[in-house]
Amino acid sequence: MNLLGNLFCSSIGRKLLMAVTGVVLIAFVTGHLAGNLQIFESPDKINGYAHFLQSLGPTLWAVRLFLLACVAIHIWAAVVLTLESWQARPDPYEFRHTIQATLSSRTMRWTGVIVLAFILYHLAQFTVGWVHPGEFKSAHEYVMRDDFHLFGFPVVTKGQTVADVYSMVFLGFSHPLVSLFYIVAVGLLSFHLVHGADSLFQTLGWRTERWAGLLRRLVVLCCLLYFLGNLAIPGAILTGLAKPAAGTYAAQRLATPVVVRR
């Protein structure tokens, strides 16, 4: 009980909570990107992957609730630490000395707020289907053309009918405004991660003066690769470099001209 009290009631504990939940969320967004990049492969890949996740049932919801708890704790700790910082110095500095502070560290609060708004919109669009439900929601079915394997084991079989997540993603990112919002938000998330990942090394005691420069360069490189990976999906779809596979609902829908009713 004292351990929980120290974690939630002390500044050091709240920083540790931010670091640990940050590690969990970084692992999630990395895995999420790896799953999304399957859009460049056969529709069987991402559709089979999505169906496998949905088939987990209560386990998937347990993971979702755990991730939501991590997001809530991360935000709560950030808000409390920010308020404590303001209370410690109620009067602003006469001269704003920001030479030692990086741009990413000085904009952490704002990028965090915008990223939260993006997460809510992203869930409403692709997970819940509240945004343009007739077009974005994965209500269309897809018949697996091949088995889907995970770690060498077949988890979705050929001929099985699953939700057409492949078409949902293609149709979602075929809208320029949706893609632009996604690109901007992921860019801000990557910017947020630059300082966040760098800071967690210090909080967890993994950063030393000798390795600080190298660690920061590695963090910047990883965040850049993360942004480029996310950029590739809407970028390829918008520019036409990626075409929907023949026979999918996305291919049929995008080949049909939109009729504007007056």
C-alpha cells in the first residue's frame, strides 16, 4: 500500500508512472504500426491479423482496458506534475531561458493534447465506425484466399469469411483531409516521443553523461523512422502508388465514380 501511495503521491513516483506507462504506449504504437504496414501486402494479411485480434474476445478487451488505464495514468501524472511545476514558481521568469530546452520538450503539453484528440478521432473513425459509418466501418466481408499464419501457426484459414479491414483502411485514407489530419497528428506524436523517450531513459536511470548524446540520436532516428512508416500508408494511397487489390470492396468502390446529387 505504501508503494502505491509513493507512486501516486510523490513527484518521483509520478515521474516513474509516466516513464513506465510511456514504455507500454511506445511498445503499443510500434506494434500498431507493424500491423498497419501489412496494408502493402495481400489483403489476407491485415484482414487475417484483424480477425485474429477480434477472436481474442475478452482478452482483447482486457488489453484495451489496460492500455486505456496507461493512457489515463500517463495524462494524469503529466497534468499533476505540470501543476506542481507552476505552483513551485507562480511568477513567470523575467527572461525565458530556453536555450537548454529542446523544442520538443517545450511543446510536450500541446503535442500531448493534440495527440489525445487524434486518438479519440482515430478510434471513432476506424474502431467504432462513428465517422462516416457507411464507408469507413469494416462492415464489408472478405473471404480469405489463403491461410493467415502467426508465428508459424495458422490462425485464420482459407475460405473463412472475415471483416474487410483492408478496404476500410484504403477507403479511409483515400480522403485527403483524413490523411492530412492523420499525417499531422502522427508527426506531432513522433515529435512528442522524441522528448518523452529521451526523458524516460533519465527517469529509469538508463541515461548516463557518457551515453546521453548517443541515446538521443538513437531516439531521434527511431522517431523519424516511426513517422516515415506511418506516412507511407496514407502517402502511398493518396498518390496512387498503392492500389487496392483486385476483387476487394475498396477496388470496386474507388473504381466507381462518385455521383454528386443536386
